Amino acid sequence: MAAPSKATNLQELEETVSRLSGHKGVEAVLMLNRDGNILVSSGSTNENFAPPKQAKLIKQLVETSQKFIHALDPNDAVSFVQIRSKQHEIMLAPHNDYILAVLQDPLVASAPAI
């Protein structure tokens, strides 16, 4: 079986970002490579959310989290980082080749369905 092409991988990433963007409360979704470069992004009309700036901060946060976890156990790895404030929640899922970041409004996202 042939390895998937980069176009196929990009299409899969775009589909994932699109699907996540459709969830209630999701304000932005970023898919970064491990160097912190944006592969795919969507959402956010928030003027304080500049994707290139946020991508750099996301990369730093994942790296810092990984250093902390390695200090506890050198054989362990970060699989998920979640930070919540009164107005925002960011969820980071680092993988081997990329980092998935979702920014959402915790009040909208956690509201019960009526």
C-alpha cells in the first residue's frame, strides 16, 4: 500500500478542523506542525486572537508542559493540555507530527442542550 500523499494529509487535516469548528462554542481551531507553523486554521473573529502569535504561544506551552512531565517521569509524554479561564478554554493535543489546538467559550460549550 502506498503512503498517503501530502495533499491527502492536508485534506484530512482540513476536514478535521472543519468538523471541530462546527461544534457549539468553538471559537478557533489551529493545526500546527511541531515547529509551530500553522498548517490549517479556522474561526475566531476575536481581535485579540492573531493565529501566528497564538501558534508561537501554543508551541511554547506544549514544550513547557513536556519539560514538566519529563521532570516527573522521563519516560512519560504529554497527551493533552487543557487550560480554562472565565472567558476562554484552550485544549491542546500534541501528536508526533502536529499539535491540534481548540479555543472555545466554556460557557457556550458547557451549556446544557435544551
